[in-house]
Amino acid sequence: MGARRDAAPVLTGAVPPLADYFYPRPETGLGLAGMLRPGETTVLVPARDGAPDSGASAQGGTGKTQLAVGFAHAMWRTGAVDALVWVPAGNRTAILAGFAQAAAELDAQQPGETADAAARRFLGWLSRTRERWAVVLDGVMSADDLDGLWPAGETGQVVVTTRLPEEEMRGPGRTVAEVPAFSRRESITYLDSRFTSVVDQRIESPDLANELGGLPIALSTRSGCGTPPPPVRAR
């Protein structure tokens, strides 16, 4: 890939919005935006035992995608990257399509080029460029879908979310991080922030936190989450 069309930061893909009443999770949020360094890949998987101090079991709904969304928004908002790529990664075809879109946005679409060829052109650019980039692969369903497609480069950061177990996502240069449900303290703080005008509900926050096992998706639903704003889309 050649030089980009201009020096402005490039966003490709539709980055989901932060959830209503997004909670930064001081105890369980991993601090991706500050933790991840250039050249590093972090794979977010569900914790085997749910919340760190609730005893809950969580295979989904622990907030992996929202942590990735928070990372993407922080990187874009602060100008920490020259290129941000969000890819829905439910299957290999979707991954190739997302990479091909990025290739077209960063350089130019080449007539007659297949999605596979464009994706490999994009991966080659990532491996060589001196520009700062971040790629988020959200919702990987099979490790085989990423065979030969793992983004890598000295100036880039990669975040992957998946429900697959840790052992299926291990590999050279990857850090696999388990994402638990909210801790009990986070759960109660979150619920209290939602029930500011209803004293009786705030009193019940500890019991509700226990009942829902600290799962962010369950806490959000039971506390009356509204309709989210539209996603942040590529220009």
C-alpha cells in the first residue's frame, strides 16, 4: 500500500457506542487504553468463574465488547492512533471484508481486487507502516477464522473479543486476559448511579447485585438501560 490520501486520522468500520451509563470498571476493567503498548495483542475472553468475589459463573455478558469499545473511543478521542479499524469478526468472510474495507480507506480500492487480496495488502501495510494504528476484532467465533489473518506490526495495537476459552486463543505475541463480571463493589456503585432518584431501589442495590451475579448486561437491563445512540461510523 502506498501513502495515505491525506494526513488526517482514518477510521474504518462502525465502532459501537459506549453503553448508556458506561462504567469504567476501576477494579475489573483492565485499563486497556493505558495498558496496551505498540506491538501488543490482547485477547479478551470470559472469566471462568464470573465476578472475582461473587462466585458467579459467566460465559457471556461480562462486558468484553464494551471494554473494547471503551478502548477504541479513548484511542480515537485522544488522537493516540493514525488509523483505527473496527471489524465485526463473527466469521472469516466478515474479517476479510473488514480488512478489505480498511485497505480501501487507507489507500485506494484496486479494480478487480478480491477481498482476500485486499485483506493481505492491508495486513502487509500494518506490518510495515510507521504510523500508529489499532485494530479491534470483535466477536471471534472460531480461532481458525484468524488463521493467517492476525494483525501485527511494531506500531500497532490489537484487541480481540471472543467467547472462546483461553486455551483456544493462545499464541505467540498474544496476551489472553479473562474478563470477569463486575466485582460486588462495582455492581453496587453502578446500580446506585442508576437509581439516584429512587431511594428504595438504592437500598436494594446489594441484594440485586448478588442476584444478578455482577453481569454487566444483566445489571444494565434490570436498571432500565435506554436506547443507545448510533454507532460511530467511518467517514
